[in-house]
Amino acid sequence: MRLKPQKNISRDPVCNRPEGAELFADFHARVASANEDMQQGHAGQHVLVVAHAGVIRMVICHALGLPPEQAYQINVGSAGMARIRIENKAGQRFDSLLWLSKGG
């Protein structure tokens, strides 16, 4: 039985990207870099980010120190929301996922 392309991507996003799509490692690096820039530019503030599920997955992976290959193991539904806390204490940064909704 042949899997639908989306199922292949979610099971192995590194080797099953759509034709012409950005390399998975480049996608992760781009999202992680933008996330770091946003955190530095808004340190100590509450920030709302509206993004696609793939970006949310990458931000969660980055915050929790998970390898990006595990991103599709995180279920982010349509209109899903995640809340991530970034704390700096005594020169150490602590990122935590406070909650992740299942979406609508």
C-alpha cells in the first residue's frame, strides 16, 4: 500500500519533502534564527506569533531542544495554539512549553 505524500512527509520529513520545497534543515535553521531574533528584540515582553503548524512545530522543537526530525511527532491542529515561556535566571535561559492545544 502506497502512503499519501503527506503521510510520507510526516513520517520522515527529511527524506520526503515535496519537490522544490525548502530543505528541512534550512527550514529549521530559518525558523530558529527568526525565533531567536524575536526573543532578543522583545526580551521580557509578551509576544503573540501567528504562524503555520510547521513553524509552530519548529519553534517547539527549538525551545525544547528536540531534533527537528521529531517535529512531525508534535500534533499541531488547525487553529492550534502553543504557549512557550522563556525565562532568564542567573545568566541561564530556560524555555518551556506551557501548553499546546489540539486545534479545531
